[in-house]
Amino acid sequence: MNLLLGTGAIVGIAVGAALALILIIIVCWGISARNRFVKMESQYEEAFHNIDIYLKKRYDLIPNLVETVKGYAKHESGTLQSVIEARNKAQNASTLADKLEANAQLTQTMRNFNMVMERYPELKANTNFLDLQNQLKSIEYELSNARKYYNATIKQFNTQIRTFPSSVIAGMMKLEKQPYFELDDPEERKNVKVEF
């Protein structure tokens, strides 16, 4: 009988130790998953701030470009004004969704602006204009790379918050799927020839 009690106690201790070990593993995994989500959030926030830097450079360059073109295209003031308005709206957007929408509109107005510039061959010979045009091309290239990085971090985050068992921690943290920086206009998806 004492042997049975001794064996039962040993089994009880072993089961308790196993349950404690399982609980410790679950808690450690939960902490690790939470920390991974915090790191991912920081990554995509940093990626979006990098996009913001290039957007700011773009916003600062646009008025100079418009002023240069104004001298050659005085009767195109409607198009030039719409570029400035779209730039101001994009620059003042506060939420991510507003920024995405405003930048899509800015891209469309810049496309119209480029068509105006193509009508003035003497503008293409202006060294100030050529310098601004090269700066804009460089900014657009860097912006494209920043968008790719941002979308890669968003993909990783969105996948992780929907994958079980980490989705449990994501639910506890009230994490939601984040939007990609996408091109909404089908025209933007086409390969654009940039010529000035």
C-alpha cells in the first residue's frame, strides 16, 4: 500500500512537472510571439516613414518644376494649378489611407503635367528644367524601392497575424491587417515612358 502511495505521488509530481513545463513553454512562446509582432510593427512603421521622406522630397520638388514650366506654358495654368493642389492634398494627408489615395491622385496629375511638358520642346533644352527632371526621376526610383520594402514588411506582418497559433496572440493584441502601398489606377500599372 505504501508502495502504491509512493508510486502515485511520483506520478503526480511527474504530471505536475510536465504541466508546469508545458505552461512555461506556452508562456515563453507567447512572449516571443508578442515581441515578434512589436518588431514587425516597428519595421513597417519605419518602412512607411522612409516612404514619407521620399514623398516629402517629391512634394518639395514639384513647385520648382511647375514654376519652371509656367514660363513656357502660360496657357496651361489649369493643369499646373491641379498639380499644386494634388501635391498639397498629398502632403497634408494624415492617415495612411488618405496618404495612399492622395498620392494616387498626385501621380495622375503628374501624368497630365508630363503631357503638358512634352508640348514644349524648348523646355526640354532648359538646364534648370533638366536638372529638376533628373532629381524627380531619382526620387521616383528611390520611392519605388521604399514602397517595395514597405510592402514586403506588410506582407510578412499580415501573414503572421493570420497564421495559427500566432493569430491568437495577434487577436489578444488587437492587431489588424495593414494596407499595401498599391497602385489603384490601372493606368499606373502600365509601363510608363518618362520623357521630357
